[in-house]
Amino acid sequence: MKMLASNQTAYEKLAALGIELEPLSVAGASFEMAARSGNLVFVSGHIARKNGAAWTGKLGDDVSTDEGKAAARAAAIDLVATLHGFLGDLGKVARIVKVMSLVSSSPTFTEQHVVTNGASDLLLEVFGEAGRHARSAFGVAQLPLGACVEIELIAEVLPSQEDPRLGEAGSGSPWA
């Protein structure tokens, strides 16, 4: 994990890491990619993607722990992109509160927590200490599209009077 200068913005840290945030994708189902309640933003689960498609496989079978960490990092980058699209500015993130990771695992695989470090490390690199979070990591039998990892997060945001999406609980969505 590469720790960057604490006086850099999240965008400067992303650039230093060589990461470009991809444009938001709109949910294709009856849910939102992010929703706000009070000062918390709940970001829907993002499956790991590789070369524009689901990063498929099962940890302990055909995906190594190191590959799983890379997949978790890729999912975290997409989560940050969704936060950016929803908030309009990553500077509004006060901290990452919670990360939940689902790892498609063989019955004998027990390193879900190590795989999830790929996401946790990226969030620390981008947000500094504000990226340190509580976390759960679960092994599951299967994920959508055969993905090897799916991650969701909860972020606390700074209060804002300027952005109506950031006002009262249950307020609107930028994708509406």
C-alpha cells in the first residue's frame, strides 16, 4: 500500500496512483447506485470488473488470493467513482465508515479478509485516515454474473446547504 501526502486531495492522490475514475453507470434494476440518509451515503454493491466485464471466478478454485485482492481494489475504484458521481466532489467525504465485502469462495477458502484488504488499502491511499473504516468480509457460494468479489460501502459526508441532494434524509438521486 502506497501512502501519499496527507495534504493532497483525493483527486491528486488518485492521479498519483495513475487511477482515472470511469463515468458512472446507472443501475439496471429497481435500485439506486447510491442513496443518502442524513450524513451517510450508502453505496450499492459493486462487482469487480476486469477489461469492462465481470471479473469472474471463485477464490480457492481458479482465482488466487493476490488476484482477489486486485479484484477488490478494482471494485473499490468503482465505488469511489460512484461516490464522485453522486456527490460531485470527493472533498465532501468526511470518512469511509463501513465496507462490506462478499468473496465468491470455495468451501475451504478462508482468506476473505486478505482479499478485502485490496479495497481497504485503496480507500486508505485515496482518503488517508478518513479512509480507515469498519469492515466485514464474507465468503459466499456465488455472486451476480459469476463475479469473484462484490463490495459495498457507507460513507459519512460533510453537511451542505448548497446541494439539495445532500439535505434531508431520503432526498433525491442524481440519476433520477
